Amino acid sequence: MKKWNATGILTVLVSGMVVMSGCTGTGSTGVAPDTTPTPQIADETVTVTPTLTPAISPASTPSARDPIIGSWLNGMVFYADGTVGSDGNITWKVNGNANYSYFVISDMPSQRANNQRNVTATEWIYNPFSDKIYQRGSSETFSREIPAPEPASLPPFTTIQTPITAVPTSGAPVAATTAVPPDKTTVATTTPVPATRVTVAATTTVPATGITVAATTTEPASEVPVAAITAVPLSAEGGTGSLLIHTGGLGNDVTVFIAREGTAVLPVNDLYDSSGNVIESQTSGYIQVKILPDGNSDTVSLVSGNYIAYLPDKNGREPEQQSFTINANCNTVISFSGYSYRASSGGGCGG
């Protein structure tokens, strides 16, 4: 039989132990240790879109609706078609010369001949901050008229019965009344009437002869001429209104004559001489208002009352006239056609 070499066997065993020792050692394994990785910082810009809150638009009046339209607590109702109220004789217009200013024009038929009409106008101002209106020159303001809400349905009624307090079976004792004294109460003695008469101061004796009365002024047999009537003042403290005359342009040197109703004045055609010049001595009782080249007059201040305005015919025919009323703190606008001036000047400046 073949024999094994003991030295060789020992060498193989020792080599095997070294190989096994290398597999089990912690310092020679190929597995990485379990450690927390270092976070990587990305060097780049990331765009973030913010979430925007939608803007709330403030409430505004629609462009097609004027703020004065509606009902107001003074009884006026402004409609979008330019009318006020329901009778068809009152309209409203925007004042182009001022913000939130409106003219309310009343064109009422008159009882006079020639189909005359009473035309008056007042200026109303709208306050956008308080949502109120007021008349020019007045401190009184009016709010919008809010419709009355419909009454809500009431809950069904519940009847509550309260028991009546029982009536006592026995009579309650009544407090005793004070006894009437048996003797009569002495009445205070009245002051006796004096037996003698009191002498009254003697009245002044009426003279037997009549007192001579100053002789009255003898009434003249002939009529005494009355002094010319002074023209109506253009302004006064309190109780005044304003007047604006519109003609549409009639040229230069055009005058409108105004007389208050009840004032004795001469006919308008008698105020001119043969050359067409105004005779100032004949104009007593009239207020003369010049028409400017743009066809309008300056604003004239007049005391309250009824007036008649005359525009003389350039050819000496019947004058054109307008009746109007001046109210305190109100603006009145009247208009004339002036056909005789337009025909002679080729149509004027337009109306």
C-alpha cells in the first residue's frame, strides 16, 4: 500500500485554514458598509408660478345708465328715455358744462292764445358720494326711494290660554269709610259788600260845539298823470330765480324786452323810431336783455313772478312772445325762433 506524506497533509490543512480565515474577516469583504449618503445640492433655478387671487372689481354704474335715473324721495322719477314722471310734459337733460348736473324742463300748455306754453327749468345736482340729489341753491337733499319689501309669511299663531284666578267664595272685607261729622262745617265768612258807593272818576265832558276837522284836499276835476312805472328790479334779497334766453344765433344788436305781468307798458313795436333805434323814454316798465352773438343771453336774475318776454320782429310785424314763471332758487330757460332775423341775414348761426 502507498503511504501518505504527513508533511504534505499538514501543509494542505494550514493552507485551507488561511483561505477560510480570509473569507470570514471583516476587513477583506467586498460589501460596502451601510452609511447615510450625503445629500446632493442641485445648482439650478426652478421657476415657481404663484397662485394669484382674482381681483375684485369695484361696483360701477353701467356706462349706458345715468346715475340720476330712478325714483327719489321727493316724488321725482327719472326714466332712461329722458322723461320725468308720467304726464309727458317734464323732461331731463344732462348739463354739459358741469359734472353730475341735470336740467329738469317743464313744458306746460298755457291758457293764453297763440298756443303759448309755460316753460320752466330747474337744475338738480347728483352727489356720487352720498347717492343723493339736491336742487341748485338748496341744502335739502333726497335719497333714492327704496321699494317696500314684501311681507314675509307669518308663522301660525299659537293660542295660549291663561287660567282665570278663581273668585273667592267668601266676601272680602271692605275698608270702613270715614263717618260724616254730625255737625256742619263752618264756611269762611265772605267780605261784606260796602254800603256806600265808590266814587268813579268823572269822564271828560263832551264839548257842546263840534271840533273843526281839517279840510280835505279837493279832488281835481281833470285826471292827474301818473309817474312812469319803474322797471321790475333784476335782483332782490331772497325770492329770486334766474333766466336764460336761447335764440340759436340771430346776429348782433338783438334785444329781448321783458315785462312782469300787470305792468303797464307800451307795445314793443312802439319802442323803435323810424330808423330802427330804441327810444329809451318809451321803454319804461321793460327789462332789456341783450342776445350775445352765440345766440344766448347772459343769466338774468329776476324776482319771483309771472313774466312775458318779447322778441321784436325785424320787419315791424307782430313780435314773438313767450310767457314764463320765475320761481325762487330755480333756473328758467326760454327759446325764440327769430325767423325775421334769419331771413334777412341768410339763416343766422343756426339753432
